[in-house]
Amino acid sequence: MKSIKLFLCISISLIAFASCQKNIEFNDEISKPMVVVHSFITPDSVVTASVSLSRFFLNDTVSFQSINNADVAVIVNGTLKEKLSLIGNGQYQGTYRPAIDDTVKLVVKVPSMNEVSSQTSFCKPTVINSVDTTKISQDSYYSSTTTDTLALVSDFKINYTLKFTDNGNEKNYYKLVVHSKEHKYQFIYGHIIDQVSDRYFSDLTDVNNSTTNPITGIITGENTNTNSGNKYNVFSDDLFNGKTYSLSFDVYYGLYTRYPSNQYNIDGDRPEKIEVFVSLQSISKDYYSYLKSRSASGGDDFFSEPVQITNNIVGGIGFFGSYTSSNVVRFDLK
């Protein structure tokens, strides 16, 4: 009797495992490439767009392909304003600078492909009332891999408090942007040369210069203690609608490492001056959802649920977003 029960259990298990293996066939429409458009615009700046083809996820032999023969039209308030010009590698650029009251539509036509389009308008900019800072030195020691002694790591953290007033007549969404310029002066050929290195903190609108250095402490939903999973520093006015709010966050600056075996053996050049620029971008709900979903999709957790990235391109894939920037608060870190 026991042997019969054991046989039945094994048989059921084998059937169950076999049922888990199933070949899924994708038809031509699903695996066919689609037009991908990405564009982020702001008032008083020319319109740019990136156009490419999607790649079917099972096709490892095909790379992402830029589209260099697209017709990209910019329609402002229902009227054709201009056609963007190709500047190379699927990147298109125009000459028109939208006004804050404009409604801008992109219409992209690619030979033998479906026409794709998207439309956006601008949010009213907010005003930063003040930015206060507190510097905290964080010198520490760690075991050096090059010497038998400890190495001194010199760095510091800046705590920021940004105060602004939210518009209570509408739902608002924000994106925090911090940009720093590190100045290092060198005497070369009889002249003092100011070498400037830019450092952007997760600014999607400048992806070529962005860095993964985190900004910590900004709002994530109802949790004001961390911005884990919020790499683009976005937040809504859920907790302070219509109020003057003090946004607290901090940024880490690493300077150099000094090895005790040689006081002149320094890993990393210490900048003589750091300029910091802080601003708030006012973004739409769609843009907020796009950045939240894009940030969540970059998680490394093997067991995490798949994330559908927000898409607003009709007939294609991608996102067309707009933003307005607040006044920029600038100060120096000596």
C-alpha cells in the first residue's frame, strides 16, 4: 500500500514539473522592432529628441539601433513649428525654444514604420526661499592594501535644508537637482590653470554627465528617512500640500586618501574650492511616474517583481516629458 502511495506521489510530481516546462511562441508582431523616442524639454531651451529601434529581449545578436532617417516634427499649440535636424547617432535637435504656456507635440515618422507621437505641457515653476547648509567632517581610517599601516580617508558630508512654498491649488511633483563644480588649481607653463570637474547627482536631464553618487534623506512616499529606490530624487507634495516646507537631505564629498608611510603619497587631488548649485524641477504626474518606475526597474533583487516603465509614446515606446526649473541657489564650499 505504501509503495502504491509513493508511486502515485512521484507520478504526480513528475507531471507537475513537466507542466512547468512550456515553449512560448512569439508571433512576428510581438517580436518586431518598434520606434523608441525619448525627449525631455524645458522652457527657453531648444527641443531635442533621441530616436531608435527597440530590440526583442530574446534576440541577443541584435544591438540597439539608432534611427538616422526619421522625420521629427515639433507642433506647438496645434501649429507645425519646425522639423528637427539630425545631429548624429539618432539624436535630433531644433532651433525653437518653447514658452512656458506652450503645449508641445512630437510627431515622428520613420520609413516603413508606424507614425508615433506624444504631447506635453509645462508645470508652473516653484521658488526656493532659502538653502541652509551644515558641514560635517568624516575623517576615518581603513586598512591599506599597499602598506602595512592604516590609511587616512579625508571627506565630509553637507547637510542641506531647502525651504520652499508649495502651491495648494494643485497636485505638485518635484525633482531635486544638485550640481557641483570642483576647482583644482595647477601651475602649468607659468600660468595658474583652473581645472573644473562637473559632478551631477542623478540628473536625468544631463545623462552624459550624471553620477551614481546618492542624495540621501529626501522624501520617499511617507518615509522621510531614506531615498532608497529613489535614484532620481523625485517626491510629491502629499505631506505638505499648500504649505511652506523644509526639505532636508545630505550629500557626501570624498576628498583624498593619505598613506602614513609617505605624507606626500596622496590618492586623489583635493579641490581648493567646490561650487554647489541647487534647484527644484516642477514635473508632471506622468514624468513623476516615469522616473519612479524607471528607478524601481533598476533593482538588483532577484526576487523582485517586474516593473512596467511608464510609456506615453502613442504607437511606439519611450517617454516625452517636460519640466520647469526653480531659481538656482549657488554657494561655495571652501
